[in-house]
Amino acid sequence: MTEEIVILQSRLQLVDPQDCTDNSDTLALLEALFDALIRRGPDGRYMPALAERWQLSEDARHWTFRLRPGLCFHDGSPLDAEAMRFSIARMQRPDIGATLGAPAVWGQYLGGATIAAPDPLTLTIETVEPCADLLDVLVSGYALPPHLADKADFLDHPIGSGPFAFESRKDGGEIRMTSNPDWWGGTSASRRLIWREVSRSADRARALAEGAAQVATRLSPADAATLDGKFSRHDYIDPTSIIYLLNAANGPFTDPKVRRAVNLAIDRTALIEEVLGGAGSPLGGFVSHFHPGAAPEPADIEPDPETASKLLAEAGYGTGLAIEVDCPTRLPDEAEALTAALARQLSRVGISLTAHRVEDRVAYAEQVRDKKIHDMCVFDSSPMSTFRVLYEKIDSRVRGSWWEGYRNEEVEKLLDRSRTTVDPAAREALHRQSYEALRRDPPWLTLYHHSFVAARAGTHPGWRMRADGVLDVTTL
């Protein structure tokens, strides 16, 4: 057993385990400490965790999970079906699952659900509406000890059931964890993990090269290139999609021709080179290619300014179009540089941009959630769930936090069918039809994903980051 492994991340923040977050650094910490009924495998697909098996009824409303016997939390208290019932019921609360001003994310799916523990190893969930993709929510339903979870000081010394137990925290950005000998997945090969926050990629790479750490994530490709052959590396993309939300309720983007035109006018590869120094991957659809139902990148991802100009002329903007765009100063951190580069590209087809800069990122999110954007705004789309993106951001009947007036009846009908489709392959095929429909009539201006490198000291054939860009400490 390795005595200890030092892991460097750009961010080191412990949040309420049931907060809605897709930040890969935060998820790496949470999944080292906590377990859910299921977990993501290397390819992003679901595999058993606390539940060794599950079943969904034909009406896609009744779920039955069979827990592993003998589960316990780090403090020795039992992790039985009653503890799991408490944890999932906690996700129903309006004060749980809030993120960037979007309240009760999980309550959208679990609100009104009946959650029961008929025996110590059986958990049942009956949802109000069919929801065949509920695992996309339950993967974030970490088991929490009922006697501790809601105490004010829980995050000072969090107790979970994961492969590692919390040991200590130091000022300046360090968290220590020790291997959990009772973890259902077996004892870790490392006795202790030491997590350190090092914000700059270059500093993480330097510390790795100097032997001050054994693992570093979210390295820029340029910084990773400074490491020698003594390190195993994995090049990966962050599945968070960098996009511009388009105001489809008012203004020029109510016209699908204009929405399609801006998508055709953009040279994504040139944007990635100019804004990210090449450290990105073009995005041709509304989700990444790792998402269920995503198809290979379309041939028309290459810029087509001629067709874009034609569409603009057909929409009545043959002599030019002035667009107002909202732009934050971070998240994504390159938002201002991106908007400037985008303006230069769009000017080639007669579109001019006027940017409105917003420094307060939380206020910016509130502005978007309140549907008070100008013609378009810099944003991202992060859920590793095709279903959640469709439901929360695309469906005009839901009018979710990040929906901006778009409507596509074909996609909404496909979503209704997918919610009642129990067979995973058939459901994925329906999501693929939605993906293709949203290529033809894009709701957003889709741009790219960031590219990163994870590095690990030594030779470790086959080692890699998960498809969702999260470091799985059970692979170390």
C-alpha cells in the first residue's frame, strides 16, 4: 500500500454534498468521501455503488433499489435503507440543490415523490411523473448520516461512506483523507490522500515535476508538455459546453434562420486557437459527444459564411444586424476575450456586437434566470445528463432557470417519449433524435469544450480521467 498521494487541483472546496454542482474539482472531493446508490464508470455510464441492483417499473415511475448488506458510515453508524431514504428525501427540500441562484434543482424531479424503506436493504421511490432518466439525478444523491447531515458544523468534519474518510483540513488549501477499510469496493491502494489547492496550471505542473505531488488535474496542454516521460498523462475534455444563450423570446433570435446563421458563421477552431491557445474541442451540438444520444460531430461544424449570409438576408437582415450581448468577467474566465473574438468573426457576415459587461457573477446568473438578457449572453451548460439539459434548458413547457424563450415541439414530444421509455438503448435513440433536431434548429450558439491534461507520477498504463472529467480516486 502506498503511504500517501498528494493531489493538486485548481479548486479545493467542500460544499453540501447534495448541492447541484458539476465542478470536476468539487466532485472529486465529494466522491472520495461520499457514495450514492450508483456511480459513474470510466465511460460515464452508471454502475452499482451502494445499490447492487435496481429495477424500474414499466410506467417509469416506480424504482426499487436493493442495497448491499453491511454498509456503514465512516463513524460506524449503519447505512441502511432508512438512512438512504433520509438522504433522498433531503433532496426534495427547497433549500437543497441550489446553485448560482437556481433553487431546488433536485426538487424538480423528486418533488412529491414517495420514498420508502420497506426493509433494511430495500429502497423504493415512486415519482409523480414518469422519469426513466432519474438515475441522472440520483447519481448526486449522496448518502448522509441522518444524525449529522443537517448540523451546522457538518462540513467541518464531514462523515460519509466513501473510499476515503475525512481526516483534517488546513488553512491555505489542504484537505487530508485516510483510506476507509470498510468501503464496499475494497481497500484503497493508498493509505492517505493529501489534496492541495494550487490555482495556476503552471504551478501545478511545476510541483509535479519537482516531486512535491503525485497527481495534478486540469493542466493546460502547454504546461503538461513540460513534464518528462516519468509521468503518465491523460488528455481529456471538460464536458461543460461553452455557449451563448440566445434570446428566443424577443428580438432577432426569435427567427430560427438567424439562430442557424450565427452557428454557421463561426469558425470554432479559429476561436479555440485565438482565445484558448488551441486548448479546446469544437462543439457541434447542444451536449458533448460523451452524453447519451449525442451523434458524431456534424460535417457542417466547419464555418459556412455564405449560407449564413443567405439566411440572414432571408430573415430581413441582408444589410446588417446589430446584436447586444451580456458578458460576465468569469465563468467562463475567457468570456471577454471570447466575445471580442466572436465580434470580429460575426462582422464578416454583417453582424455587429455591443457587449454589456457584468462583474458580479451571481447577479449575472440571476439576470439570466430572470430572463432579462439582451439578445444573447455568454454561458455554459454543464449537466452530464442529456435529459436534464433538455428538461431544464430546452423545454418551453417547463421554462426552467436557463430557458430563454426557445420552443421546439418535435423535441418536446421526443422528451415526453423518452421519459416513459424504460429500455436504456431505446431511450438513448430518442435522445439522439433530439440531438439531430437541435442541430437543425439550434437553441444556442454552441462553441467548444476546454481541453485539459491529468498527470500522474510513474507508469500507469490505462489510467485516465472519467468521461465527466472527474478524478476517480479509486483508480490511484
